[in-house]
Amino acid sequence: MDALARRGRNFTNAHCSVPVCSASRAALLTGCYPNRLGIHGAIGPRNTHGINAEETTLAEICKSRGYATGMFGKWHLGDQPDFLPTSQGFDEYYGIPYSNDMWTGLKRWKFPHLPVMRGTKVIDEVKDMDGQAELCRLFTEEAVKFIEKNKDRPFFAYIPHAFVHGPRKARPEFMAKAKTVEEAQVEECDWSAGQILDAVRKAGIEKNTFVLFTSDNGGARGLSSGPLRGGKGSMWEGGFRGPAVAWWPGTIPAGSTCSEMASTMDLMPTFAKWAGGKVPQDRVIDGKEVSDLFLGKKGAKTPHDRFFFNARNTLRAVRSGPWKLFLNGPLHNLDENLGETKNYASQRPGVVKRLKGYMAECERDLKKNSRPVGVAKDPKTLV
């Protein structure tokens, strides 16, 4: 990953849409705040809700332009037939339908074994921690096969790992060298990134392939958010701001950094443009086209004049430029105090008033322009 950052473009101000799994993935694939889609928390086995079949995903846009589309890893947008990746624009799917903690080992709720799927069929079950440790390898190997198979045509590969989500275990060769299981899983994800980049290079397509490494939320228990306050699930920067490294040899300036704000919601409209497709015109799309930021165009600025922080279905904060205002009062300046420990509200009443207006506009917009979540009529457990 360090080598990828040296040879690519590092985004220091990249955000997910919400700091939890299912909702964040819905936003990445549709370009929308997930509360606009009715997806708020984590979707588990046999859940009646999932991503609506009427939504247009990034995979569907790419597929419409002749791209091969493959998804390898953790889906988490519903495990019923209409919700699965192959019903949402992916030609191929290999992975787990929800979080790896949604299995028999989780004692708080009664779950079945964790299914491993190919397409719409369950082909294996994860029943113990040794099975958990194999997930990164399995997803990586399937992704590499997909790249090798489609090297002579356009393709879109989406590879959302289960690591470093708990329960945590890596393969023995990584566990033996690491001080903690978290470190072992990070090292194995690093190995995976190397395998995928090697596959692109071996196929001879590195100068025609865009690679992005990012995350669905900030660090959880046992992981570091660096100088950021909070982590997964929080409204602080540590919940929303995460890694984003882009690589495209000969096109993206090597060793460059972008401090302009971007979001995972921007991927759908940006990739749609590159693929020659179009985002839907009959609905609100919250993401923006950010090609100039990715490609390092001189003087490029973020197209976002505001960004909203939501927890489930509740608006909690808004950001505009360096200013971030929480609904319950505190105002932070992220340029001057990235750790969000100083409250500027009493000093900048004009900023508070403007940002409160943005939040009121957002709430009116979501009430007017939200769409129904997908609902399964007779959900069944996969295993």
C-alpha cells in the first residue's frame, strides 16, 4: 500500500457517506446518501430489506457500456434473490452476502453458518475461525482470475474485503509474523492489493486500468484513525474520513496528494463518465463527477460546497469548506483543528447560521426526494 501511494495519488480528505457497512456500500454503488434509499444500518440474514431493484448501480452503468462486471467479497445489501449482486449489474459474484460476524459465532443473535456464494448459489459455509481466515485469500484469487479472463476487454472489478472486520483471524503465515491479529489482517489485505496489482501488470493493462483503494468507514476497535477523532460509527472525522489511494500509471501523477474533499458517492458519476455512460436523470444523485481531482488537474477544486453526516435516518452534522457544524451545537474548523477538540461556535455565529440553513435544506430535500427501500415478500435463510 505504501508503494501504491508513492506511485499514485493519495487523498487526505476522502469520505465515505456514513460510518457503517451496508449503508456505506449502497452509497458507493448508487452515488446517493443511503438515507435517500431507505438503507440505514447493517442488513443481516433473511432481512426483509435490501437495495431496491429500481436503483441504478455503478455495475449496471458499466455493464450497459460493454464492461465485464465482477464482485468478489462482502456484499451486505440484502441476501434475497432481487438484492444479490447478479441482480444489480454484476456478471459474476463470489463472496459472502453480509458481514462475517453474522454467523453462529456471534452470541448476541442467533445466526446460521456464514454462507460463501457463487452467483446465487451457496457453495460453502464458514463454520469456524480457520474458515474466517481464508476469506481474504479466496476473494483475492477469484478477483485475479476475473482480471486474467477479461484482460482483453473493459472490466469493472469490485473487491470489498471482509478483513479487517471482526471476528478476526488471518492465515498462519501472516499470524506468525504479526504482534496482533489486527496487524496480521492489515498485512494480508496488503498482500491482496499486491496480488491484484501484479495481475494487472502481468496482463499488460496497467496503463489502461484505474485502481482505487478505499474503505467503507473509519477504523473500528483495535485499529488506528491516526490524528482523527473517533472511529467507525461515530460522527467525528475518524468515522467518515478514510484511506483513498488512486493508481493509473501514465495518467495519474505519481507521488501526488489531493487535499480537496471527495466522497465515495462521487465514484458512480465519475466512473460513468469514463465508461461513456450516464447517471440517471430522473432522480437525485448526490455524488459529483471528480475526474479532475483523480487525474491531478492543476487548480482542481472539490465540487462539494456541503457534505452531510448522517446516523441511520438522522442528520447529525454538516460540513462546508473547513467548517463542520454538529446539530447539537459544536462548530469545528478542520483546517485549524483536525482532531475536533475546539468549539468555534461562539466566535463564528454567521457560519453557524449558514450551516444550520444547509441542514434544514437537506432535511426538506430528503423528505421530498427519497426513494423506497427494496422489500422481499417471503425472505428465507440461505443456509
